[in-house]
Amino acid sequence: MFDTNHDISTLNSLIATTIDSVDGYTEAAKDSKNSHFTALFTSRAAERRDVATRLQQEVSRLGGNPEDDGTILAGAHRVFLNLKSTVTGQDDKAIINEVEAGEDHIKAKFEDALRDEKLSPATRDLIESAYGSVKSGHDEMRDIKHSMEH
């Protein structure tokens, strides 16, 4: 027997991290001076918003209250980054580095959830489906970061 509350808690944690990702991509789109990156970040933000919505719908279906905000830590991180960018200025390489670091974090969170044997099969399937978007975004940002290093 699977514990619905455990599924809800896990999903809500992933929702908060995914909302952080949406916020991060939205900020990156605003800060980027490259129209290609701005379009890419905007597209990724919309894709992550869809992931968060799917996870929220599952929490509701399970009878829980879906998370609708990001994490406090990410908010503090964004404030620091905004202050840092005001002082130092941010070029696209710095923005890509920050986005890629965020992608490392969300990818690790989803991978941890996928290893959780206490999740119901339905919740695991949903997380696995959402992980496709997360992995794709991570890999794309990693590849862009590496291409800028050469």
C-alpha cells in the first residue's frame, strides 16, 4: 500500500523546485542581451510552467493542496543574483552558467524522486514523464555552456 501523503509531499517539493525553474528562466530571459537566448529561456519557462501545472493537477487529484510558490531559498538566491548583476553586470555566459547550475539542481531533485521506492506507480510515471522535460532542459543548457567555453 502506498502513502498518498508521501506522494503529495514529494510532488509538492518538485512543484516548488519547478516553479523556481520557471522564475529562473523568466529572469534569465529578461537579463539576456541575445535574442536567441531570450526566446530559448522564454520557451523553457513556458515548458516548465506546464510541468508544474501537471504536477499540481496530480496533487489535487490525490486530495492535497498543490504548492503554488517556489522555495524560499531560491527567492533568496535570486535576490543575491540580482544584486550581483547590478554590481558586476551579467553577460550571457554568466547567465547561462547560472541557468545551468539551476538545471543541475532540478535534475538532481527529480532523479532523487525517481529513486524513491515509496511512491505509487502513477506518481512515479508522472514524475518520469516530467523528468523528460527537465533532462532535456538540463542537457541543452549544459551543451550551450560548454560551447561558450571554447
